[in-house]
Amino acid sequence: MATAASILDDAVTVLRRGESLTMDSVAREAGLTKPGVVHHFSTKEGLVRAVVDHIVDRWERDLTSRAPEASTPIDRLRAYVDFALTADFDQSDLALFSDVRLRELLSEQWTVRLEPWFGDQIEGSAARRAAVRAARLIADGAWLNQALAIPVFDPDERRLVHNIALRLIEKEDDND
């Protein structure tokens, strides 16, 4: 018997193949009828929101393994940069874009869950905050390009970009 968790795994498989996330496509992947999916997720919005949470849960497990929960904002941002520049991403990681009608809601859901990892709580001069933000934007671009299958850099360049982003996080607070 299909469980909500196994249906979410099937939904991720649908996304990985680049297919539209619909109740029908998930039902086909799960070997269920559409009412079988509806039994667990009564609406497409409920399904898509659950898929986004399912993917963020995976991200948070990885991020937490890189920085324990009691870590500082700097540690969490460092973990996010490390994750974004070393982990593997695919189309399923773009789930927050899976339904244009829900994009604002899904974006908010994504941000609320991942905001603790973005370094927004880091204080300091404008230069310090800009350096931290630049590191985060490098990380965002790296995972997004990989999920979109857009080649950006070779492995040596990836390692160097990773190091640059980490140096930005460690940049001393100055008045530049």
C-alpha cells in the first residue's frame, strides 16, 4: 500500500524526469489511480507543498550534517555554500517553480524553511554584509545552474569558486 512518503518519492521522480507535477503524473509513477493520490493529498496545492517540504527536508538533513543545529549564522551559511557547491542537484530541486500559480506561496514556504542557512542574521558593516550576500548568491547560482543542467564550470573551477565563496564569508568587517 502506498504511503504519503512513498508518493512524495514518486513525485520527486516525476520532477527528475522533467515532467509536469500533476496528480495524474504522480499517480502513474506510484502505480495508483488519481483517487489513490487524492486520498493522501486532497489537492494539487497540497501535493506540491508537500513535495517542496520533502525536498527541503532532504536539504536540511544535509545542511545539518555540515553544521550542527547549535551552530552560528556563519557556520550555517558556510554549510549552505559548501552544500550548494559540492552536492548534486537535478530538476526535482526546482520544485518551488513547479506550478506558476503557486510560485509565490512556494517561494515563501522555501524561504521560511531555508532562511536560517542564508546568513541574513549576520551583522556588520555594509561591506561585511555585502560579502556575505555575495557568498550566498554564488551558492544560489551554483545549485540553480546545476539543477537546470546549465554547465558553468569544470571541477577545478568549482573548487576555486567554492574557496572564493568561503573567503567572502570569512572576510573581516571593514569600512570598504
